[in-house]
Amino acid sequence: MILVDTGAFYALADRADRHHAAAASCLQDLDERLATHPLVVAETWYLLESRLGRHAARRFADQLALGRLDLLPVEAADYAAALVIEQRYEKLALGLTDAVSFALCDRERITSVFTFDRKDFGTFRPTRGRALRLLPRVL
């Protein structure tokens, strides 16, 4: 399973985004199931609607409604873990969405993330295992 971050969703939707070609190519090459969580969904909807309009946000939501992604639940324990992670990486000034993403990577043993946020996702170290594999590999 590959966790998808907001920036990857945005790059896929916006053909003018500097990461669009890399995102589209990466998506074509992936053969693992994709997953995200409700905070990324809300963040992506807001970003798409505010920058590209309501139709772009609806197209994104349509993909969720069709079941093209696994939607991971976020439980109270995940928020608690996210707050511990946020404090551990205080110098990064993580937002709640990224901290929850890291907590879910730990809980679900996710090792790959589709993201363009190299700073935060590249710094995080899961409690079990090595650094996350960031996709696309080359920017």
C-alpha cells in the first residue's frame, strides 16, 4: 500500500503544476494499492477548490466515491500518536495532516509515500524500519 499526500493529488489535477508530469508518470507506473486519509482528503479538496475551482475538487471526490483509493480511518489513538510525532519533529513545524500521515504509516506499516514534500517525509523515521520510500523517486 502506498500513502498519497496532498501535493501528489494536486500535481495530478493541475497540468500547470511543476510536478504534474512526474506525478502522472509515477501514477502510471504504480502497481500497489493507493491509500489516503480524511485529513488529506479535506486538505486536497480545499486546495483544488481554491486554486482550480469546484469542478476540479469534484473530480477528485469522484475518484474517492468510485473506490479508487483506500480511505484509512483516523482514530483517537492516531491523533495521540500524531501529537507525539509532531513534538518529536518540532523543528519541522509539522501540520496535523502530515503528523497523522506519519502515525498511519507507523500503524499500517506503510513504507512508501507518493509525495512531493521531501523535507517532512524525508526526515520522518517510522518506529519500525527504515526511512520511507518517497515516490516519485526522481524530481
